Amino acid sequence: MQGDGISLIRSLRRYTLHQRWLKHQEKKEKKQKKHKVWRWFVIVLLLVIAGCDCEPVRADEVNMKIISTIESNNNPKAVSQMGAVGLTQITYVCLSDYNVYNHTRYTMQDLFNSEINLAIGTWYMNVRVPGLLRHFKIEDTIDNRLKSYNCGIGCLVSKRKLPSETIYYLQRYHALEKK
């Protein structure tokens, strides 16, 4: 009988130690999750602060009617093979950028609304891209904005040869601008 009591006490002790260990693991996991959230918050905050100055520059603005003609043929329901959506063919990355800078929560589905899509496209072309150009010390011209919008800022930063699609894009823009 006495042996059973000792084994019962040992079992209770093991159970208690196991419960303490589980609580410790839970606290540890919560702390790690908290740190993960803070890490992401800090990363986003640093990107916003250090990324670039995103105040609008009113030198020359790109004509967004021409852009929507080139991008989607003025079709608000257009979706590209790459997943760009709406009149100005907004991508998920551009939408995320807009949501961070403007404290909004638009979804890809919202981009089928012409007004929202045009507002985001205009912001990106006439506010965000000029800010990125200044950040990378690239001259802010209509052509550089169009190049960045079509093939990405990385293409201009690396100074690699422009894709033929982008050259055609510039030609179409200037041809439609003259009309």
C-alpha cells in the first residue's frame, strides 16, 4: 500500500511539473508571437519612414486617361495575366503600398470600382513613383514615371536595357498624348 502512495505522489509531481512546463511553453510562444508582430510593425514603419518622401510633386502629371486606355482599353473589369486589375491595372504590391501609406484597407476586389482604381493609379503614378525616383536620385520626368510604372523602379535603378514592351508603352503614351 505504501508503495502505491509514493508512486501516486511521484505521478502528481510529474503531472505538476509537466503543467508548469506547458504554461512556460505557452508564455514563451506568446512572447515569440508578440515579437514577430512587433518585428513586422517595425519593418513596415522603417519602410514608410526611410522609403521615400511621398509628397506630391506638381511639375508634370501623367495623364491617367491615356494610361487607362493603354493599360485596359478603359475596361474597369480587365484582369491581366499577371493579376493586375481594373482601369489602371493595379497589382497587389501597388495596392499594399497604397493601403500602408494612406491607412486604407482596400482589397483586390475593390479595384474593380473605377473610382477607387483610378485614385490608386493616380496616387501611384503622380505621388509614389516620383518619391521613389527622388529616393534613388533619378530625374523625375514623365518618361521615367512611365518606365517605372510599366517595368518597375528596379529597371531604372539597375540601368538595364528597357524591355521592348516598355519602349512600345512610351510610344503609345506619346502618340495618344498628341491626339
